[in-house]
Amino acid sequence: MGRYVARRLLQMIPVFIGTTLLIFLMVYALPGDPVRGLFGDKGASPAVLESLRHEYGLDKPVLVQYWDYMQNIVLHFDFGTQIASGRPVTDILGEAFPVTLRLAGLAFLIEATLGILLGVVAGLRAGKAADTAVLFLTLLLISVPVFVLGYIFQTVFAFQLGWLEPSVVDDTDFMQLLMPALVLACASLAYVARLTRTSVAENMRADYLRTAVAKGLPRRRIISVHLMRNSLIPVVTFLGTDIGALMGGAIVTEGIFNIHGVGGTIYESIVRREGTTLVGLVTILVLVYLVMSLIVDLLYAVLDPRIRYA
């Protein structure tokens, strides 16, 4: 196991370099001048523009800029300085990521709990009314766009019923984050339920399960130990990769519910051409994806003891 983890960590290095380089080139090689954008229609003298470009290292070749950027991250954990405000990007990350982590964490809990529960119910009753109801509900959740679902939730649960706040005032209050977390989790919840349902229904017809029934094992033990451990392997794969998607895909949800997290910061960075902030945010998301991928691979051995890592 230790050798496998060490090998996977080494494999992450070229993947991390490749993805961050691609993101860096996409941001800094595209046409546009973030320094000139600071002054808007007023403009500025060429001397001032050149001075600011030199201050932020934007007058260097793009590969040299990337090399300096990676050096600052590895040696000093420094993601640079935001051009518009002059604030360190680490401060902006420190404000945005805890908010989105709370939102994505709550959405992940809802997604995993309800998705697996609905999937198991549908899989155990494949072809029956409960299965049809789950398939219809999940198809509906997949079909409705996030911004439509968000406004429906606001109208029904906030304005009409008054159960929840229409927007988030205190992002440390989990009750205020409940409605946006539900909206964020709905699409992923539907995919988890469908994936669990398919896996459970398939394993119900497997030979090892018929053998367990023939041996007279209790139904609860057959489902919880034998059926679920094998059925959850593809579900765990999806859930592991979806954590990064929840964090990076919250732009619309955060906008609807007035949440100032990673999604809103990414949107503002794109609009303002704040390449330093945008690259820093995406770099952290890449790390999240890589770490979760490793954790998912290690969980396979927990779910299925037959899996061994050399």
C-alpha cells in the first residue's frame, strides 16, 4: 500500500504541472490586457501601463511567468497579487474557499445520503412502482436547469412557505446554506441515485448473492455486507470526482443566493481579466481533484478486500 501511494503521489506531479500549465497558457496567452482594463475608457499613458506590467511581471514571456508562478507556489505558497486591488491572492482564496467548502460539504452530504438511499430503494424494487417513481424524479432533477431550480426553491420555500431565507446573509449558518446546498446537490443526487440503482439491480442477479441467500444468511446482512460493498464501488468513484465539481460548479448557485465563495470569485476574475486570481483558484481545484482521486482509489480496497495494491 505504501509503495502504491508513493507511486501515485509521484504520478500527480506531471499531471499537476500539465494542468496548471494549460490553465496558465489559456489565461495569459489569450488576447487582452488586464493592466489596461484597470483604467477602463479613461485610458492611461504608455509609461504607466508599462510600469504596471513590469511590476506584475506581465512583460516577461509567458513560460517565464509560469516558471516564476510555480516557484512562488512551491517555495513560498504565494499565488501572486491581484492587480485590481493589490491584495495577495492567498487572502482572497482564504476568504472564498471556506465559504464554498461549507456549501459543497453540505451539498455532498445531501447528495451522498439521499442519492444512495433512493438508489438502493429503486434497485431492490427494480421494475416496481418505487423504482419508476425514483427514475421519474431523478430524470426531472437532471432536466431542470440549476438557475430555474434555484428560483423555484426560493419562491416555494422562502417566499411562499417562509421556511428558509431567500438569500444567505451569514455563510457560517448551515440553516441558511441548506437551500442553496439542496439546489447545488440536486443534479448530482440524481446521478448518484441512478448509478446506485443500476449497480444494486445488477448485483442482485449475481451468483455470489444467490449463494449467500442459499446459505441462509439474514437478509439484512446480505444487503448491508455483500450487496452494498460491491454496489458502491462505481458510486464512490463518482462521489470522489464530484467534490471538485461541486466546488467549481457553484457559480450559478452562489449568484442566485448571494454567496461570496469560489464560484462568484471565478466569475468576477473572468469578467475583470484577473488572471492571477483565476489561475490561483483553479490551481487549488486541481489539487482537490488529484487528492480526491487518490482517496477514491484507496477506498476501493476498503469496499472490496479482493483489491490489492502492489
